[in-house]
Amino acid sequence: MMSRATLVRREHGWCLRLNRWCAYRLVRLYFKTVSRLGDGVFWYAMMAALAVTGGETGLLAAAHMAVVGGVAAILYRRMKGFYRRARPCHRDPAVRAWVAPLDEFSFPSGHTLHAVSFTLVALAYYPGFAVWLIPFAASIAVSRVFLGVHYPSDVLAATGIGAALAGLTLWLVPGVSLFTPGIGLLG
């Protein structure tokens, strides 16, 4: 079994290697764009569009996403305040922050937590969106490491938390699930 120091060293190495890719203009532009959209712009626009054009299902999906987003915001802010993990760009000057961090701490990634939870909730209502929502959410998650503002473990933890949050809320809403035949992604 690897020691904690070895894991920290390896994770830091990944941060450095991935962060250097942003020296390439197109890579940087792509990750800055998806990260900016992940700030909420894309998700709020999607919720509004679903509520306005999706009928009863769209309204329910948008409301569900809004509730999940509120709970996710409370969760990740409390966790950041509790863990107070310094961002890679603050800990090592060799890791460049290609975007301004939205807050001081790193763990967990709020962008990733929201992207995963919003994606899973949206897919429970609209499984056909998977073809573009899954790559988009994955791009948001990895962008945070490439841009120097999160460690891979911040993103992995936020992925698990976002999936658990979405799963719990889907379990609480009768008749909607990723596993519902004919409705959910896996149904």
C-alpha cells in the first residue's frame, strides 16, 4: 500500500503535468470556456429552457435541478470551510491558475459536484441528452485540474458526492430514476 506522502507527491505530479498543457492556446481556451460555462451559465440556461419549453416534465426537471444545485452549494461550501485545503496554484508557484478561483479552498470541486449532479438529474428526465451532457460534465471536471485550481482528488471526490446527491434526490422523487424503464438513462 502506498504511503500518504507518495499519493500526495503523485497527485501533485499530475497537477503539474496537466497544468502545463494550458500553455497551448487552444487547450487553454477550451478548458477556460467549459469551466466558465460550468460556473452556472450553462446550467441556469438549461433549467430555464426546460422550464419554458419542456411542459410539465421540463418544469419538474428544472425544479429538481434547482433544488439539487442549492443543496450542492451548501454541501461544497461547508466542506471547503471544514477541510480548508489550499489550491494547487496557491501551494506551488509552478502550478499556474489559468482562471481566477471562485473561492479560497480546493476540496471538493464545486464545479464538478454541480456538473455531475445536474447531469444525472437531467438524464433521469431526458436520457437523450447523454450524448452531449456526459462529455460536457467530464470536460468541466478535468478543466479544473488543467486550469490549476483543483487536485484530481478534489474532482474525484466531487464526482462521488455529486452522484450520491443526485441518486438520493432521484430516489426521493416518485416515478423518476436513472433506472426507470423508458424514462431513465439506464431504463
